[in-house]
Amino acid sequence: MVHAVSIGLQSVIRYCPFAAVQEIYKKLTLLLLKGSILRLEETGAEPVTGWTKISASIRKSCAHSDYEQLARAFQSLFQNNFASSKQLLLEIGVEGVEKITGF
């Protein structure tokens, strides 16, 4: 999961034409991927919910230069990541997690 999210963030950093957006995503990458408290026992082998469909959509959007489809694919990826992270925190008993709302 971390690798898939990293690819999305890095693509914005490298290819976005706006310097301010690039800088914001650089900071987000550092916060989310390097210092995230959600990296619980991260092995890189965690399943990514819906990955088959999401990765196919990413490949198709890149092949056709369809930025809207790419954005939708990464939105799905991030929503799935949020939901699975929240579920994991609930399962390990972190207080207050049930109050967190997302997408």
C-alpha cells in the first residue's frame, strides 16, 4: 500500500506544472510516508483492496494520457487506504478512531 501511495504522490511532485503544488506534495510525502504513525508493522506485502481494478485504471489512464481517470484511480486508492488504516486502528483498540470521518 505504501508503495502505491508513494507512486501517486511522487508523480505529482515530478510532473505537476505548479511549483506550489509540488512543494505541498513534497511535504505531504514526508509526513505520510516517512513519519506516519500508521506504518504499523509495514512489510510492503499488505493487500491493497481493489488493487486489480485500480492498477488497471492507472495503466489505462497513463496509456491514454487521461489525467481525469488517473485522478479517479488514485482517489479510489487513497479512499481504500484510509478505510483500511481506520479499520486496523479500530482493531488494535486506538481510542477515538470511530469518530474519524473520511471521504
